[in-house]
Amino acid sequence: MFPNVTIKDVKLKFGSLVKLLRKKQNLTQEELGNKLNLSRITIQNLESGKNATMDTMFIVMQYFEILNSFYGQIETEITNSSYGSLY
């Protein structure tokens, strides 16, 4: 569907989304970090597309209420795909 999408592309898009959602709520990076028990630097790095842990990404997704949508996409992919045994 999206040929040649790189991990870097996804990190940058996710960072842009986080920044957009944060600004829609009129939050600074510091304020968002405080709400999520994360540092301002962690939020800054996430928004810049720098390495973030999956836990950090999931915490932010949950806060902005997009985690359910992500989970639903995973469920749909599993349901619609037939994977043979890996063993």
C-alpha cells in the first residue's frame, strides 16, 4: 500500500502527529511530559523522530486516545492474514 516506507519515515510522521495533538491541547513539551511522567527531552526526541521505546510510544498513544485504533489495526491484520506455522 505504501511502498518504500522506512522506519525513519514512520518515526518522523509519528513525531509530527504527537506534536500536532500536543499543540491542539495547548500543551508544552514540558506539560505533556509531566502528565505522562516523561521528561521534556523524551517528548522532544519523540517529536523529532529520534529513537523512542515502544512503551513511550504506547503511553503517548494512550494519552491521545489513538492506542485503540492502533490495536484494532493489528487485530484486523491478524484476522485477515493466514500465517502458517513458524515451526
